[in-house]
Amino acid sequence: MVDVLVTGAGGRMGREVVKAVTESDGMRVVAAVDPGCPDVSISDGACGEYICRSDLAEAIRETSPDVMVDFTRPDVVEDNLRTALAAGVDCVVGTTGISTETLSEIAQTAPSGTCLFVAPNFAIGAVLMMQFAAQAARYLPHVEIIELHHDRKLDAPSGTAIRTAGLIAAAREETPVSPGRETEVADGARGAILDGISVHSVRLPGLVAHQEVLFGGQGQTLSIRHDSIDRTSFMPGVVLAARRVGALSGLVIGLESLLED
């Protein structure tokens, strides 16, 4: 049995994680933590009724979880990770907005054999989209990224866009000049530059998580797009990571590392 602690349990993603873990064989939620709903009872359909606690360290001491799943905010995730890893709890993180350098430093403070697993996107289709984009970049190096998210997302560009740009940059043999920036009528019209790639962020109510990677070549274009139309799209990846993280150690980034096994 894999005992799971969920941080950010009072939020929309946190509630989905609680439900997904509860419905998965061989797993159970032993603690739900969220400072926004301190020590209150939550009734959530198939999950039944559970207590949402406010103190992460206390919840870890009382329940001894195997894994912490974190979908919180960039300004609190670092403290959550330091607390959990110091206690020898493996971490599965979907919160974006924290640098790879910081993640690496945090992972190095954990006891040997403990894993910090981070994925910018847990949707299987999004992982495939990133892999296909990296493959296409070998032959079509001219590329731009458009990412679209709900208006409450706290970071831009998204972690998925940053990860996609990095994979493309590593795969393509040349970095073409991104034209038009010198003639911008409004600053930023051509987007931000990540690894030599123009990235455009859209934030609107009604969206969940979407990304399109546009390639251009002589007489042709190629569009690779993924759409998460519901937060349940992330749950199979979250459950997979929570099951597998116990066999890993150190800092591991990207769900593709699990899909390749």
C-alpha cells in the first residue's frame, strides 16, 4: 500500500488528486494539507469525508506518508519540499514556477534514496506532444510556441512551454533567427525568447491547459497541439508517478522518464 499525503488539497487540482488516489488500487490518502482550510472536514463525493490539515510537518509526523503530491503555488512549494524531503518522504510535484537550479539544490538536501520527482505536465498527451515536437525540430528548426491557460495560473510562460523549448533546443542542429522583433510596434508582440524560441502566453477564463507548437518550412507548416479540457487529464500521470517514485532517487524531471521504462 502506498500512503499518500496531498498538499494543496483544498484547491481544484488537490481535490482531483485526492479523488484519483482514493480510487486507485494499492494507494490511499493518509493526509490532506492546505493552509487555506485548516483542520476542517471536507466531503468530496467518491472520496468520502476527510480532514484537511493546516500544518504539513505535523501531518507528516502523524501519518508517515510514503509520498507527498504537491499542487500548490510557486511561493509555498519550496518550503513544502524541504519539509517533506527532510523527513525522507518522496515528492511528486506538479507546481511550476520554481527553477531547475533551486530544485537541484533542494534535492541534494534530502536523505539518500529519497526522490524529488517534478513534471511540468502530467497529461500523457502533453508528454507525447513535447516528444513529437523535439523530433520535428530536427527537420524543421523554425518554431514558435503558443501556450494557453486559465486566468488564475500564477506563472508565465508555463512549465510545459519552458520544458518544450528546452527539448526542442537540445534536438535541433541550428537556432534560426526569430524575425520581426526589430519591428515590434508594441514591446513583447513577438513573445518571450526561451532557448532561441518565441513563446506566447495566453491567460483567459474558460481555458484549462493548452499548447500548440508551430513549425514552418519551405512551402509547409506543421502544428502539434495538445488540449487538456478537464483536470482529470493529469491524474493518470500523477498516479503513475506516485506509484513509481519510491524506486527512484535524487531529482527526476519529466513524466517521459517513466513512460520510457
